[in-house]
Amino acid sequence: MIRDLVFNPMLPWVALTVCAALVVAIVGFAAWRGLAGWFWRGIAALAILGYLSGPSLKEEQRDPLTDIVFLIVDESASQNLSDRDAQVAEARAGIEARLRGVPNTEVRVLTVADATDNRGTLLMTALSDALANEPRGRIAGAVLLSDGQVHDVDLAPDFPAPVHLLLTGEPTDWDRRLVMESAPTFGIIGEDVVLRLRVEDQGAVPPAIGATTTILVSIDGGEPMPFTIPVGRSIEVPLELPHGGQNVILFSLPEQDGELTDRNNSAMVTINGVRDRLRVLLVSGEPHNGERTWRNLLKSDPSVDLVHFTILRPPAKQDGVPVTELSLIAFPTRELFMEKIDDFDLIIFDRYKLRGILPASYLDNIARYVEDGGAVLFATGPDFATANSLYRSPLSRVIPVYPTGRVIEEPFRPDLTDMGQRHPVTEGLGGLQVSDETPPWGRWFRQIDLEADGFGEVVMSGVGERPLLVLDRVGEGRVAVLGSDHAWLWTRGVEGGGPQLELLRRLAHWMMKEPELEEEALTATAEGTTLTVTRRTLGDGARSVTIEAPDGSVTEVPMEEVSPGRFIAEFAGGDMGLYRLTEGDQEAVTVLGPAAPREFEETIASAAVLEPVVDAQGGGVFAVSEGLPTVRTVSEGRVAAGRGWIGITPRNAFVTQSTRLTPFIPGWVWLVMIAGLTVYAWLREGRR
């Protein structure tokens, strides 16, 4: 039972203050003038003011509340290194027992694991959440059991009691890690890209550990290449990207004896390989309406270096006009087709025919160029069906069709074949869907009758489903044959036009081996912890992808066909790192998250990060390896840590069960007292 004197005034305190001032003034004046009875009249006035102030006796029935101490236990991945998990279990049991031994104290234990989005250890967030769920008036302290490597110290709350840190780890701990300081997001194929990295040792490094180490470099999961680099110094590593598109580069260090973990011994970067300039040679056999279409397409792409020649007058033509008046330069046939042919990424023969300009040896060299990895596009015209056709040359061994000698002069609408609906060059061309029966584009009016030799892929057809666009791989190179010279009608908008620029752009990029147009490809993208795997293929049948996780586990995931030749599967990844994908003869690698999670960037136990939080509340830092501190109670505002002990602040919180107010003096007593004092003062004044 708690008793207190409280006041419940009948008038506002301001009015009572004014009345008291008047009483003091009047009584003081009477005393100064020596008037009889001034003292007792003043006492009577004070009694009246006392009555008006409403003094009461408050009696409260209170139940005391326990003090709350938070024990925040760091159970992140770094706490499983070495013997820290055993340290944590032993220290948790010991300090919890000592805290519970303090009278009137309640211990709230909270565990903190790794953040799922690789934000690391969010110890301060857990402390803030715990503080928000409890009354501040009951918080007596907090004990953090951690290795000190937290990643949200800037979110530390304004804690109303001492905060202490019990630091796990051993003084002899050491670790080696690989730090990727900078890496470009894209690189030019054929040129070196420079990555900057550093190998650093942390903690109590043994003297036997050398000043150099071996680093292994692997591209797209290939055979690792070893290099010797110094430790503790930033170095630049030049690499040449092997192909366009995504290149996954893995750097790894061998595990050293005694280091805490090898999870931070690797680093992975993804660099997109791009071509600096695409070199294209366009040879037009004669001026015609479609010639400008090819030129405009290639010139509109700033990444294309175009060399364009048009044959204005063949050698057999004799008209008496000097050559200097017909052309600016002589056609450098030997230089282009013998000496520098390998410098070009793509050669286009636009309605070209045999006219004695290119000898058979030059054409044979072009065929060799294709077989060694080059690309040639034949945009044919009526001459392709004659005896002067390029098919009647050494190039026939790389051309996937042969002309029948017939030129079909009738209107037709180009259409996609079943293969064309799957092939990335023509898939969804112009928004065409598989269910569409008639393509929504204009007609052409001439087609060269071609017969496929069974090796190429017919992706577009024309009159009577005859081959119109045929693609083929020859050796390491690629060849395409377009069996009409009327593609320019789409550009001119005849009968509504068509997706001519889109078709020619895709065709040119496929021939130059752009990764996004590969017909057989396995790719994967990562979003959060989910992998989306895409398989493009020209084949039929069900598909499933084999996924090898960083820990070596293998999972078979079925794939769903979302469109002809395109299969997709989603996989919920676990560990972050390098994933290897296999489907049939296609292989790919991708990275889920960083190679080393944030939790393993710093693995040596240290109080440096949390010291500002601990010092601000007067707490202390104690190494678990040196023993657990005892627990004391300290007054608020006093130092809460010392040699071998930590302190918590008792809060003396309570909850009020009942309250009763009784007048300090009954009303009739006030009446008698005021009346008596007034009468007595009057009598004293009357006697005088």
C-alpha cells in the first residue's frame, strides 16, 4: 500500500496563486501598520486557501513488474565457423543463467539468422524490434552474443539501458579472402578487359603463410588456369572474352591450412561480350531497287563498318567510255578476297553473278573463309538461275540449295515454315503468332526456284511452299540464301509492307553469331533466389534441365514449352554461387547472388563495429574465450561494466491495481477551523 498527498483544487491554480498573493499583501500591510489581529486573520486566510486547494490522501495498491533484459544471440552463418557454434551454445546457457539469477529480472532471448536477401547480420534491427515490443520503463539492459560482424549498425536504436557485447571467436583465428575491387559490365570481343582484385589475409596469420598465392581463373566453368599473384596488394588482371553475350568468370584461391573458411576464397563476375565494330562487305552485282535497302540497313547500325561495291560495268562490256569516268576506284579484288577477307564478319552477295571479275581461286578462298568461321549471305536474283550463277563456282560446296533454272514470276506471300516458327531468326517475325494462318504482310512477285540439299534449315517458303529463305552451318561458318530480290517491296510499303528491316537485321546478326539469335542455346537469369532457365532448340520432345548447385547437389527440373522451340523452367536456388546447367549437349553456367555472401566478407571476430553502440550506453565488451562476466545491478547513469562484470539497471516498474482518494481533513473540520480562527482574530482585535 502506497500513500501520497495529492491536491485537487476547487479553483484553478492561477486563481489560487492570485488569492495567495492578495492575502500576503493584505496581511503584510496590516502587520506594517500594527493592526491588531493581523496574524490570526492571516492564519484564517491560509486555512481558507488550504481548503480551496483540495488536499486529499491517495492510497494505491501496486504490484511490482519484473525488469526485462534482452539476450540477442547471433546465429548467422559466420557463427558456425571453427568452434564458434559450441562457444555460442555454452555462452548462451551461462549468461542466461546469470541474468535469471538477478532478482526480479526476466530474460528475453532472441536469435538472429542471416538475412535472406544477402544483407548480412541484422543484429540492430532485431534489437530495435525487441525494444518496440516492450515498455521502455521495464528495459534493464541488453546482452549481444556475436562475433561483432553486423551490417546494420547505422540502425542502432536509442536504448534506455546498458548494452554489452560478448564476443565469440579465438585470438588465433585467421582467414584469407579474395576481394573483387572492380570489374566492367561489358567488354569488347578480341580486346583485353581489365579486372582489379586483391587477396588479403586477416587476423593472426601464421608466419609460414607465404607472400604469394596461386589463383585459378575459369571462364564459363571451363578448365581453370593457374596464376601466381602477391598477397595484400591490388593487381590488375587482363582477360580476353571468348565469345559474345554473357561470360561468367570465376576466380578462386586454394584453401589454406587453418583458415576459418574458403567461402570467401572465390569471386565471380559476369561480363557481357560485345563486338567493337562489325565489318561487312556488300558486293552488288548490278544496280537494282533492292540494293539501297541493304545499304540503308547496314549504314543505319552505328556498330557496322560497311564496305560496299557495285559492279557498274563488267570486263566484257565495251562501250568506249574511259574507266576513270565510270568509277572512283578500281575494284580491289585481290586485296579484299585474298588478303583481307578474314577481316570481315559478313560478306553479302546481292544479285551477283559470274562475270570474270572474281577468279575461281578467289571464290574458293571465300568458301574456305566460310568453313573457317566466316559468314556469307546470298541475296539472289534471276541471274542465280542461269549458267552464270554463283552456284556454278567453287562456292557451291557451301551453298545449301541449288537452282532448278526456273524463275517464278507470280505474286505470293512469304510464310514461315514449321522450322521458321522455331528458329530465332524468324520466330514471331512481325508479331506473327503460331496460330495465324495468313501472315499480315504484303506479297512479293518474283521467286527463284530452289531445291534444298537436305542440310540447311528452310525457315521461310514462297510459291507452292518452295524454299525462300534457307539457313545453314558450314564448318565453323554460316550461310544464308534468300531466294528472291523483292524484299524491298516491304520497305516501300507495297500492299501494306512487312517486317523487312527486322528480318534482315536478325538475319545479319545470326550470321555474325550474336548469342541472342543462336537456335540451340541454354541460358539462365537470376532474380533473387530464383533461377529462370530458357532452352531454345529446333528439335521436338519433352525437355528437362540438370542443375548442379554450388554444394555439388544435382537436381533434374522438367521444362515447359511456352512456344515452338522455347522451353522454360524455374528453380528455387539455395546457396549463392555458381550453378552449372546441362540440357542435352548444351551447357551453361550462371551466378546466383555473390560468390561469397556478405556474411563471409569479414570473418574475424571484432568489436570495432559495435563499440560505438556499447560505449554510448556505458556497457562493456568481453571475449567469450576468456570466460563469462558476472552480472550486477547498477543505478541508472552509472558505469555498467568493469573487470569481469556487467551491470543491468533496475527499473522498479509497477502496475497499479487500485486507487482510493480520501480528504486529508474532513470538510466540517475545515469549517470549524476557519470559523474559529476568524472569530478568535475578531475577538483579539476587539479587546484592543
